[in-house]
Amino acid sequence: MANASAVVESPVAPVLPDANSAGRLHRRVIIGLALVLIVAPFVVYPVFLMKILCFALFACAFNLLLGYGGLLSFGHAAYFGMASYICAYTAKVWGWPPEVAILAGTLVAALLGLVFGALAIRRQGIYFAMITLALAQMVFFFSVQAKFTGGEDGIQAVPRGRLLGVLNLGDDRALYYFVAVVFMAGLLLIYRVIHSPFGQVLKAIRDNEPRAISLGFRANQYKLLVFVLSTTLAGLAGATKAIVFQLASLTDVNWTMSGEVVLMTLVGGLGTVFGPILGAIVIVSMENYLASLGAWVTVIQGIVFVVCVLLFREGIVGLFSRWLKQPL
Amino acid sequence: MFTVFGVPSPALFGQLLLGLINGSFYAILSLGLAVIFGLLNIINFTHGALYMMGAFVAWMLLNYAGIGYWWALGLAPIIVGVFGVVLEKVLIARLYKLDHLYGLLLTFGLALIIQGIFRNQYGVSGLPYAIPPELAGGQRIAIGSTPIMFLPNYRGWVIVASAVVCFATWFVIEKTKLGSYLRAATENPTLVQAFGVNVPLMITLTYGFGVALAGFAGVLAAPIYSVNPNMGGDIIIVVFAVVVIGGMGSILGAILTGFGLGLVEGLTKVFYPEASATVIFVIMVLVLLVKPAGLFGRSA
């Protein structure tokens, strides 16, 4: 309805102040998370953990954009998938070492994000979502047709190689710790961005763009920067995933992947620092356990979507955050 | 036979015809999206799934109940429309006071559910649906003794039927009393409600009508493409691009953009087939650069 903007509920739960105690809590959670990451491969199958970490980073990157920038990109699979292709191709065909291949993939995602972001921020709200989705579909069709992506087969048997020429990533546990470090670095970067002056302006633009503009902030520059940051980190996640699974395929650039990352963020808690991680754990585990059900997984994902949107918009971590009366 | 830029005329006009047919589906679907968006302010991601459902309902009517194409053409949109009304009443209506993005997410979830159920039931290989016998065969079109192209009757019918439905919708919305209520409610629902018009009912019926259009397009599409659970997901994203290009402000704009882009896609298939899948997205990029509000849009 045209005049309903006054009653529109912000997509994100209001964050209560008291920065000091929140900061202490966050530090504890991050340290706890790091400890869990160190111990986890002795308890759980490392490849499964790496899958969760890649998707968690992907979801955190997405959440930076939607939860803090208020921009719903429905095409994040494009950056995730394209980075995955570039990483797989440079590592396999050109024989680049894994860390360089990952960086190359990430860089391409950043550039793609810069171009697509500059286009998409020309429209707001619902149009922004449609444009990002359409641009991502263009990348998908490009990936279907381009020679280097291997079409339906994808790029298979990507070598994991040696990290910095020393550490053999063929070993699952060694690779796991590498992925865990990448993930933590990504998370800390996002955390830093959210709590920086840049992050504050971003939230201001999210909550009231005309007002932020009238205060002299160039909203479009902020939006573009957060978009590129988000696509870069999504690319980092995708490139890392290509090394982990030694595979880059069309699944990673498909629009269903874009939907999946939205779902992870929604389930975990939109606009919470740690929500997307929990969301990734829930969704990846669910897919793992339900894999035998085939297409029913899609139906269940759809149902989770509907239930989350209708009844559980704050997400799991959002709920905790309300109980603790602290932003998480 | 003659050639245009080295392309034989039957190939050229055949692709143009196919383009026009795709264009008529884009037009009907983007029209439905625009009508729904105007009043409900949500982008109906379920639209593609309901288009697919229209095709499946026609197939089911034929195979389970022995009801043929012509009845299906009327019945399937009604069934899809009623289904849409139920969706709106039970689920979508709960979101009107929230950010519009939630509407997109909800309808995306619904699309996954509908698509998943049909995929489970019928697989992804596609089911055949025969062209009705009245429209089998085709016409050879020639100027003098030069053959121009072969026009299958059914394809001609699809273009005529879609054009009629599109312009009927335009007429109802732009030229009738009912349409004026609708346009008024799009501008200011509270005020229209104050004049004694039952706006919530109007919203529900609009949604039902919008998705019935999608169902109608599905029935038209069934004999051309095989009936496939994925047909909706593939087309809806293209339709989104069409909507961005046209802008959702104008009904006539949505129709023209739909047909026009279908033609452009057909032409691309003739002269540069590699780009045919992406040409609409490329046009979207160009339009965003030159006229961000869309060709027929009002800038927000």
C-alpha cells in the first residue's frame, strides 16, 4: 500500500545500546567459537565441518549486506559460484597454488560485485532484489555456455595443493584448520566493519536513507562499498569451497543457491552477528540428513521459509538476543 | 524463399514467431505481476510456480478427468485463481504491515514448495500435452509464389489469445468503473476504504485475478513446451528482468515490453544464438544505465 511506509516494521530487530557489556559478551562468544573450531574436527567429520564453515562465511557475508545495509540481494550465488569457478580453474588448469587461486576467485567476485552493485543500487527495495537476481541469472547462463566452466560437468578433480608450498592440504585436518582460519578472519572482518563508524552510517542508511542523505552522507557510496565487501567475502567462501570439495559446478551459481543463503540468514537471525553461522549449521545439517528424500528437501526448505517469514522473523539468535537483552 | 542478411526467411520468421510466443507469455506474466504489485506491493515470486501449475492442471484435467483443452483454458485459470485466493487469505495477508521484502521471501518459499511437490510427483522429464485437434496443422504463408514462412495454427492462436487477454485486462483496468476503483486503491487504499469500497476483498480478488492470468498462460504454454515442473522457475526470473525494463507503473507498458522483448530474443536467436539466453538481461543493464526507472516507469 502506497502510504503504509509509516507502519513498516524494519527487517531487523532494534539493537539496544550499552556497547560495553555487549562488546564483552561478543568477545566471549568469539573466543568460545574459536575454541569450538579447534576441538570440533576431533568430534565431527572435518569435510562436513568445512562445508558448514564455507556456507557460514557465505551467510555472514550476505547478512552484512541485508542485515546491516538493508539491501536484499537475491543473486549472491553469482559471486559465490563465479569465485568457485575461477579458483577451481586457476588451481587445476594453470596450476596456481591454493592460496593464490582462492585470492584470484575472491578478486573476481569483488570486481563482479563492483559492476553489479553499481547497477543494482540505481533502484531501491524490491527492484534491487529483482535486478540482483536477474544479473545473477545472466552469470548462470554465462556459466552454462562458457568453455572454461565445463558446462554441466563443472570443473572436477581440482587439486588441493600445498598451502604456501609447505602445508599439504590433501590432508583433511590440515585443510580444515586452514578453512577455519579463513572463516574466523572473515567473521572478524565483518564484526569490525559492523562496529566501525562506517557500520554506524550503514545502519543509519538502512533505517532512514533520506535522513542519512540529508545529514550529508553519500548513501550510494556506502551502499556500493558494503555491496562489494559482501560479494568479496561471498567469493572468498565460494573459492574456499572449490578447494575443499575439489569441485566447481552449476549448483553454486544457480538461483536456488541464492535462496539457500537467504534462508540460512533468516533462520539464524537477520542482522545478528552470529545468527548466520547457526543458520548455516541448521540448513546444511538438515540437507545432509534429508539428502535421501530427494526433491522433498526443496519442499521442506520452502516450508521453513514460510514458517520463518510468518512466525519467526527474528531467527534463532535474534530470539536469544531478545532474552539476553543484548545485541548478538 | 528469400534471405535477410544471409538468413533464409522461413528460419527468420520462424524464430520471430517463437519470440513473439515467448513474448506473449512474458507479457501475460509481467502484467499479472504488475497488477499484483500495484495493489499488494509485493513481488509475487510464486507467479512462475502458478504458471507451471496452470499447465499441470490442464494436463491433469485431460488425463484424470478427460476434460479437453478448451474447457481447461477456462477451468485451469479458475482453479489456479482460487488457489491464489486461498494463499492470499491464509498467508500473504499477514505480511501487509511488514517490510515488502518479506513478501518476496514468503512467495519465494511458496514457489519452492509448489515446485518441489510437482517435481516429486511427476519428475523433471516433462509430460506431453497434445495440441487440440481444431488447431492442428498450419498455414503456408507466401507472397505470390515466394514462400515466406510456415505458421502452425496453434502458435498463431497463442499470440492472438494472449493479445486479446492482455488488452482486455488493460481495458478493464483503465476504462471501466471497477478498474477505476482498483487504480484509486493503488494510489491510496485508506481513502478508497473510507469511501465504502471493500479494499481487503479487492486485494484478495486482485491477487486471484493476477495468478489466474499466470494459470491461463500456463495452459497456453502446455502444448508448446512440455509440461514440466521447472518451467516456472526458468521463466519467472526473465519476467523479473522484463518488469525492471518496463517499469511497473503502466499496464500497457508491461504488455508492450513483454511482446517486444520476446521479439528481440527471437531475433538474437537468429543472428547470434549464443547470446539469446542473456540478451534480455543485457537490455536490462542498458536500461538501468540510461533510464533507471524503466522504459514506462515513473521514477520513485
